[in-house]
Amino acid sequence: MTIVLGIESTAHTFGVGIVRNGEILSNIKKTYVTEKGGIIPMEAAKHHNRFKAEIYSEALEKAEILENKIDAIAFSQGPGLAPCLLEGMKFAKKLSKKLKKYIIPVNHCIAHLEIGRLTKTKNPVMLYASGANTQIISYESGKYRIFGETLDIGVGNFIDNFARYSGIGFPGGPIIEKLALKGKKYIKLPYKVKGMDIALSGILTNLKQKIESKKYNLNDLAYSMQETVFAMLVETAERALAHTGKKELLLGGGVACNSRLQEMCKIMCKERKAKFFCPEKSLLVDNAGMIAFLGEIMFKSGIKENNLDKIDIMPRQRTDDVEVVWRK
Ligand SMILES: Nc1ncnc2c1ncn2[C@@H]1O[C@H](COP(=O)(O)OP(=O)(O)O)[C@@H](O)[C@H]1O
Ligand SMILES: [Mg+2]
């Protein structure tokens, strides 16, 4: 029996999750939100520092686990905002020292992908649509390869930025989804797909100009933005399915909570006879359950460290930097 505790702190969310033999026993988190404006990294880091002890106790309590039963501590090493990552790592090191347990550094993006195993997908192409990251990922020859990605900003940050410009606080995605349901008229926007890559900053500028002109209804803009940008995501994901010959699409990341994006992916999969998988919402947004889940898989494959000086954060770590030894 293995018990792994995971810590998530890459950006707005601080979380602690506990996994035993692939089962998530607890997944507690607290997210930094704003009324207006975006995330200020130092403020988010302060938020994490303030709530970490409380979240840790709550996670142990919910899992009904005593801390001395934990076999290893996994934490999000990157990519993410450095001040936020540091809070998570400091906490992980403190626990590792106190409990005399191994530490396991986990790549946040790969955790979003691996948690898909709970949906029973085996070898998917993943459309990973989160705040900071937008990538089409799939396993090939020892690594999770990035087949396509955003050439500028992540789709969640893009939507949050559009929302902020319209006077909506962080995170803007869920509110924009509601407004889009009320949209009636499709307003033409630029469509930027290059092979399996996409670009979003030009569309953002175009949307900002439209908001400034005051000639457009916000519901219509939200609707048109979703239809355009989600079509771009689905097109690139479909191209990756065709290219790899794989028959499973896994949707993940916070933007995957959007029902319209899920619906568009389902339609595409049905048309090309692929299977569609999407984890439940609490596992789509940033959470520590997925960090503990991947941490346990890595731990069982022999990845562990007890020299804390060797461990550091990696704010710019890329999905394809990681040797995926646990899949061999
Ligand atoms: N229903 C939704 N529709 C669109 N975007 C959403 C929805 N729910 C959450 N999001 C977006 O998901 C993002 C957060 O996802 P998450 O995976 O936690 O991001 P990251 O790991 O990059 O910090 C935010 O940009 C938020 O606006
Ligand atoms: Mg994330």
C-alpha cells in the first residue's frame, strides 16, 4: 500500500491531495480570486502561505490519514509563477524533512494529462486547455510530445483577459460561458490556425477594439469568441488525431470545464469515430489530487529523492523536457 501526498501551487490555487493506490482520498484547495483585475503573483503567493497549514490539516482529516502514514510528498515543480511555486516547494521540503519521507517533483501539465487515467483512456491525444497553457500532447517514444500549442498566450488567460477588459474579475471563463449562452448574433473574428498551432493575441486585440467601439453586445461577443476560438482548438486536436492515428481524445485543463468546448469535441470525435474522455470538474482545474496521483505513479516506478538540495522549482519546464520513465 502506498500513500502519497501532493501539493499544488503553480498559480492561483493552493491545494493538498492524498492518494492511496490510485484512489483520491482527499483533494482540498483554495483559489485566489479577484473582483477586478488579474493575478498578482506575489499576492497569490501570500495567499498560499496564509492557507497552507489549514488546507494540509483539512486534507489529512478528509482522507482519515495520520501524517506518519504518508510514504512520499509530491509537489508541482513547474511550469508556473515562481513566487507561487516557491511556496509549494518550501512546504513540501518542510514536510519531507519533518516526516523523513521522499520528495517527488511533478510536472503540472503532465499531471493534468495523467489524471485522465481515471476516465479509463489508455493512449489519448490530449487537448490541454488551461489558463497559462494550451497544448496538444500525446505520448511517443518516451516523452509526452507537444504536437501543437499556442504561439502566444494560453486560452484561459486569453478568455480572462477578454473578461477583464469587459469589467469582469478573475477567473473570467465561467462568467463568459454564461454570457455566451445569451449571445444571438455571430460576429466575425480572425481565425488563426497554423498546422497544429494557434495564435490568440491578434484575436484579443480585435475583441478589445470591438469592446471599445461600443457597437457590439457583450453576450454576442462572448458567444462569437467561444465559437471561433474553440473551433480553432478542435481543429488542431483533430489534426493531431489524424496525424498520430490515435482514436482517443482527452480534454483537460480549466477551460475544459466549458460545456460548449466539451460539446464541440464530442461532435468532432463522433464524426471521426474516436472516443471522447473528460475528467470531472474538480480534476480539470488546478488541484493537488492530480499531483498526488501522478506522484504515486512516479514513486512506484522508482522516482524519488531524499537530497532536498537537489530539488528546485522549474518555472519554465516544458512537457517534453520530462523523461516519462514510468510508461516504459
Ligand atoms: N467554464 C469555463 N469556461 C471557460 N474557461 C474556464 C471555465 N472554467 C474555468 N475556466 C478557465 O480555466 C482557467 C484555469 O484553469 P487551470 O487549469 O486551473 O489553469 P492554470 O493551470 O493555467 O492556472 C482560467 O483561465 C479560467 O478562466
Ligand atoms: Mg493547470
